[in-house]
Amino acid sequence: MGDIYVAKANVVKVAVGAADGNRVARIIRKGGTIPEGVEQEALEALAERGLIELVTPAAAPEVAEAEQAAAVTAAKAAAEQAAATAAAKAVADAAAATEKKTTGK
């Protein structure tokens, strides 16, 4: 795994791909990770201009862990909401079935 760079500027454009092949322009927003495949010379030039910065590998997992924790929290909330909706529907369906049995309609 190579060095990890993140965007310091609001927006940074990088070219991903081999110098002798097709390249794809990627737009990275502030705080975003620069993707693999950007030439080292381009990374160094962007870093010299203050547009990106090299981060330590110890700092990168903290960001990933925070994002993962947020994703887990969001998934739990969505699952709880879905369960509550399903439970409310089941209660309503049971009440409707009981009403239908009782009144014969």
C-alpha cells in the first residue's frame, strides 16, 4: 500500500491512469482521499502547491473507523424503523382481519 494523500483544497482534479494509456479525470472534494493510480510526480506537485497533504497511516484508520461507526449507526436506525413499520402493519392487518371475522364483511 502506498502513501495516502487527502485533499486540502475545496476541490482537486487528478488524472488516474498510466501515462502511456487512457487517463480518467477525478474530482476530489476537501477531505477526500486521493485514489491510487495518480502519478507520484503529480502528487508531489499538488502537495507542494498545498492542494493535498500526505497523511500518516495511523490517522487514516481513525477516519475509516468513524465512517464505519456512522454507517453502522445509520443501518441500525434504518433496521429499527423498518421493524417498527412492519410491526405497525402487522397490528393493523390483524385488527382488520379480526374486524372482518366479527362483522362478516
